[in-house]
Amino acid sequence: MFILLAWIVLLLGYYGKVELQKWKAERNTARFFKAVQYQRYDEAVRLFGEPLDQASLYELQPFRLVKYAGIKADFDDGCVCGGHAELTFQADGPPITAPAVFVLREGYKPGQVCALTSREERTVMPQLGSFNLVVCGSDSF
């Protein structure tokens, strides 16, 4: 009976720790998206860190993040190292909603956010490629 109780306590502690890590990751990522949405780029840079800089974000204007939803951190390969979300962008025309993936770095802060867009979406809104270049490191997503 004692061994069974010890296993239950161990499993609850482990899964509780994982859920806490997921919550921190989702909260930090949401705070970053909110700062970008409200164009508080100094706060976004602080929440994201290097290599993001304010000048790169300002250059994206009039392109902006208008909505974010469905932020979900994932437990994979023994860690909470990334997740996914749904981002809605708008420039001159109608908004485009795209799924996005993010990678977490130390402190469960977003370290890379990549909007997954088609070639047609990037043709309609070329700033999507620029956004990915600035926040993801590549525009080929």
C-alpha cells in the first residue's frame, strides 16, 4: 500500500510540475503577443529577448497582429519546449489568420515564433514573410 501511495504522489508531483511549466509558457507567450498586438515594442523585446529589436518591429508598419488565440504549450521529448497558437494579421487588406508554432527558451519565454503561411498568403500580404524573418529567423514558413 505504501509503494502504491508513493507512486501516486510521485506521478502527481511530476504531472503537476509539467502543468505549471505549460502555464508559465502560455502566459509568457500571451504577454509577448499582447505587447506586439498593442505595438508596445519595448515590452515585446524585453519579453522575447535577443535577437529581436524594436527597429525591426517598427519596420513592419502598417502590418500588425490584430488577434491571437489558442496558445497551447506542448510537452514533448521530456520538456515543455514549444507550442502553437493561432495569429491574425492585417496590413492594407483583409486580415489573414494563420497557425503559428513557437519555441521556448530559458524561463519559458518565446524564443522563436513562426507563422505557418502559404505562398498565396505571403503574396497577398508580403509582410508575413518579413514578420517571420524578424520573429522566426526565416521567411520560408
